[in-house]
Amino acid sequence: MLVLMDTGPWVALIDRSEKQHQKCTEWLRNFRGHILSSEAVLTEVLYLLSFSNKARSAAIDFVLNEAITLVPQSLESLKKVKRLMERYKNVPMDYADATLVVIAEDFSTPHVVTFDKKGFEIYRLSSKTPFVILP
């Protein structure tokens, strides 16, 4: 299985004080597959974990230890992000979410690990496929 990782669950995996920490760690322990994310999401994660150098280091270790693969952005994907943010401006769609939707389209996966049900219940892949929200 191929899934996308959003900011909230990534933070919850690291920050034990997060109310969803246990749920996210259990999900990750049982997950068999590959996790993709974007540098925009990582930037949000690092900002939210700025209270602790150890926590920020742990977030980066998820990438360095290949638990999460960051999909690099191209000029073409940035154009797609811009179009998506315009299409969903009434939601509104933020930059990190738009990068995840583009990755979902590029890798043909509707699975996203997120707490942002409001957005990801509305967003669609270009094929009109809805997202499957985990955990």
C-alpha cells in the first residue's frame, strides 16, 4: 500500500503530548507499505515541533531512515499546485495539502494519513476519486 503523510499525524507520531499520538503510533506499527510526503509538509512539521530540537531531529530522521519518502517538487508539479489552490480557494486549500494532492495524482494513490477531514473529504484526484482518510 502507498499512502501520503500529512502534517498532523506526523507531528502526533513524534509528540507524545498529542492526543492522537497513541492512535498514530499503533497505525504506523501495523502499517505495511510505503509513505510519501512533501517538503512543504516537512516544513510545517518542523515548525510545529519547534519547541524541541530533539523532536525536530526525530522528524528529519523519519526521512533519513526512509520511513517517509519526500517527493521532490518540479516546475510542472508547482503549476498543478497553483491550479489546485485556485480550484479549492473556498475550502481553502493550503500549499502543503496541494502538494499532497499532486503527489496522490502522480502516484495514483487516494490514501492519505491526515486529521484534515474537512479538506480531504472535499479534495478529489483528477479522476474524481475521493481520498481514503487514515488512520
